[in-house]
Amino acid sequence: MKAPDFSLPDQNNKIHNLKDYLGKWIVLYFYPKDDTPGCIKEACGFRDATADFMKNGIVVLGISKDSVSSHKKFADKYKLNFPLLSDESKEVTKSYGAWGEKKFMGRVYQGTKRNTYLINPKGEIKKEYLNVNPIFHSTQILKDIEELI
């Protein structure tokens, strides 16, 4: 399945397009909110595994509906070493199926699902990870990548 294209600013206001990454593997992960417990664990897991991803030629990109300035604070606070893309309109999040009904403490609401998409160098989604565990997620992807590459 072809990955939906996007054009979004990162925490430094640099625009990233999917087509800019053709020829590379991409880990595109969607997360609910900057600087919240699960999102901190997930982002720091990717940060700590960056050398392993880079060694395999893999780019990590995070996406949430938070603003560029919120991403900047989050990235600086936790020394995140990969782009966090701002999708305030939620268009990209919806196009990947990462927006929808969620439940928390008996409450039902619409929000960003903690989904990740592994995109191959041709721009095709090779694997989907739905409602992931933020603690072990980066390790899980690295294991899967060894089998795919």
C-alpha cells in the first residue's frame, strides 16, 4: 500500500515531505501529545535507539497535532535527535488512519492513536503497528527491520 504523502513542519519549522525520503526506510510514528508520560517514553526510546536506526539507514519521524513551538520545547527538553512533525489540522494523521475513537477511564473521545508505519524506500507501507506499547516499541521495530532489510 502506498503511504499517503505529506508536507509538514518540524520543531525547527523545516518542511518535511514524504517524497524527500524516497530511497530510505522510514519509521513514521504518530503520538497523542508532547511531554506526556507515554509519549515521553516512546520518544526517548526512539532517541536512545537512533544509532541503531541510522546504522540501518532508517529515518525516524514523529507526528502529533501539537504546534511547532510545543514540539520545539519537547525536543529540547528530552534532547530528541529526530524530527517531530506538526499536523495541527490532523489531515495527515487522518490519512494514515491514526485518528479516531479512543477510550480512557470510561470516557470515549476522538484523538490520535499511537500507531506507527514502517515505510520502505519505494514509499510503500510495509508494516503497521497499531496501538503500540510506548515502552518497547522502538525495540520491536528494530527486530522487525532485521527481517525486512
